[in-house]
Amino acid sequence: MNEEIKDKLRQHAGKILLGGTGALLAISVFTLGSSLLSDGPAATDTQADALVQNLEGNLGDAQTKLATQHAALLARLPGMDIERVNRDRATGRSLLLSITDSSASTRTVKEQQMLLDARYGFLDHESRVLTEFVPEWMTATGATKGAGTTYTLADLDIDVSRAQGLNYSFTGVARLDPIRVGPDQNSAAKSEFAVFTYSTSQDGTVTSLDAYRASSKSRNTLAAASEEQPSPKPTG
């Protein structure tokens, strides 16, 4: 019976291991085949047929998924301007440094909001950068009591999240390490993490910006993850 099952699996191997997607199923074929063989006489031709049908179904799903991903990749790559991406990443880095620099500012929250509002036309009265990020950041870093903790950009990862026509969208995660603790902050100041998203037009103009300070729980998770990896130099 074992030999019959082996033969049946061999007969269908060509269907199971088709093209590049065959690699996705190779482990499943081995695992399920071993399971059948371990059943000994209890394994039947019906079981073998059912397994083959199941594997062929998985193959179809895998092929469809890969085809979809491949089509999306092909649609995205031809129009992707790498030089522009690098330029817009540098823009994102500057934006991040500008809004987080408020931690060492002696300005009030309102004064900082007015300064950023005047500097960046894409920040309006509904911008969460102004109404949420800046107040929370300045409070958490001690800047509401005078110059707070000064941070240096320790790690930065910015990736294209969407390319639609001539508009690009980016998502970034930054780790900022304390280098000078403010007078009202204790010496145990921790690294801060900021998550931000922004969009640009073809000429490099920023059309939107959102930023969020990671919560304590998220910060601890991100800090643990960054400690497990070598710290690369900040990149744009």
C-alpha cells in the first residue's frame, strides 16, 4: 500500500510543483506525504486523492496570489523615480527633525505651533501635527517647562508606501536618543520613537504630513527590536 501511495504522489508531482510556485508547496508535499506513509495500511487511495486535490487547490491559490503581487510590482516599478524617492526621503528627514527639535525649544506650545504653521503651508488648523503631535511631544520631553531634553536622530527608516500617478506617499519610523536631559527631566530619559507619513508632488512639494509619538508600550517594543539589530547610520 505504501508503494501505491508513493506512486500516486509521484504521478501528480508535475502538477504540484509547477514553475516558481512549486517551491511554495514542496514542504507541504513532503510533510503530507510522510503523514500518509506513517499511517501504514490505514492509508487508502481515497486519502491520497484527497491530499492531491488539496495540494492542487493550494497551488492554485498560491499562483493567483503571486500573479497578483507580480502584476502590482510591474505596475509600480516602471514609473518609480529612484532619484526622486531619495530626494523626498531627505525632505522627510528634514521635516522630522524640524518638528522634533521643539523638545529643546524655549518657546511655548502655541508659539511652536505658530512657527510651524507659518513655515509649512501644508499644515492647516486641522493638522494633527499641530494639534496633537507638537503638544504631546513638548509635554513628554519637558519643553513645556523650558528647554527640555535634546535628542539626536539615531535611526531612521523611510519607505515609499504608495505611488499613485505623480504623487508619492512615504511612511517613516525614527528613533531619537537623548543626548542632553533638560533641567526638569530625570537622568533616565529614554529613547523616543516617532512614526510619520507624508506625501509629495512631482516637484518635491510636500502636500501632507502626519506624525505620532509612539506610546510607552510601542516604544518599549520598538526599543527591544532595535537592540536586537546593529544600529545603522540614519539614512534618508
